[in-house]
Amino acid sequence: MTVEEALFSSWDRQCRVIDNLLGRFRPEDLHLKPDEDGWTIAFHLAHVHGVRRFWHMNAAGLEEPVGASLYAATGDDWADWVPTYDLQTIRARLAESGALVRDWAREALAAGVTKAGNYDHPVLYLQHMIWHEGWHVGLIMLALRRGGQEPPEEWEDAHVWDLWRLPG
């Protein structure tokens, strides 16, 4: 595997972790929070999608984000926005924004782009997206734990950690 293949594999693996979690959720799980003042799982997922779209727009030098939001804007402050609680819609939008980020970064690298909006390089943009999403996955797992829905260790190994390790 080349370094470039490993880079894009890491993004695809991160996207698969989130998709695997979505496959475990019951609709009522989307209302769980990591703490009383925290965001719901639905808000975390809408935020992940929004961050992908916003930073892609920035990196690509676009005027508007690509794709549909997972929020209903109820005011000017994003903290007042209401996320969708429809699992199918969430899953579809996250698949779209995952492909958007990967495809842009891959094309930028192939074209020799050395700056990506506020990022020094397209690789740093992609790494920031991975780091950001890992942080949210941790909070989502905490919300599941607090709500009595934490996945068993065997599931977590197979659907999160083993995605990053060699089989066997």
C-alpha cells in the first residue's frame, strides 16, 4: 500500500466507523447525550456532516457548501439549529459528505495542490477531518454508555478498532 492509498484508506475507515455506529442506533438513541448540557447524538452527526461540507467549501474555494444540510436552521446561531432525527437521511448525507471530502482531497493531491483553504496541505485537511470525527465518535460512545446502549466490547473491536489493525 502506498502512502497515498493508506491516507485515503484511513478516511474510508473513519467513515465506516461512523456508518457502523449508525447501523446500531435505534431511532430513540439519537436523543442521547454524553452529558446533561451536551449535544444529542443527532446533533453530533449533523455537526460532523456540516463540518465536512464547510471545510470542503473552504478548501475548494467555493462560495457555498455542497449538498444538503442535516439541520433545520431556526436562527442565525448554529447552536439553535435543529438536527434531523431520521436515520436513513443521516446515513445518506454522511455517505455523500464522506465521498465529497475524499474525492476532493484525492483530486487535489493528483493536481499537485499544496494549499487547501486554511490548511497548509490537502493531507492536513484530511487529517483534521479524521481527528475531528474521532473526537465526536468518542462523545457519541459516551452518550450511548450514559443511555445504557453502549456497544459490547466484541462489537466495538470488530466495528471500530479492528478497522485500523491487520486481520488475524
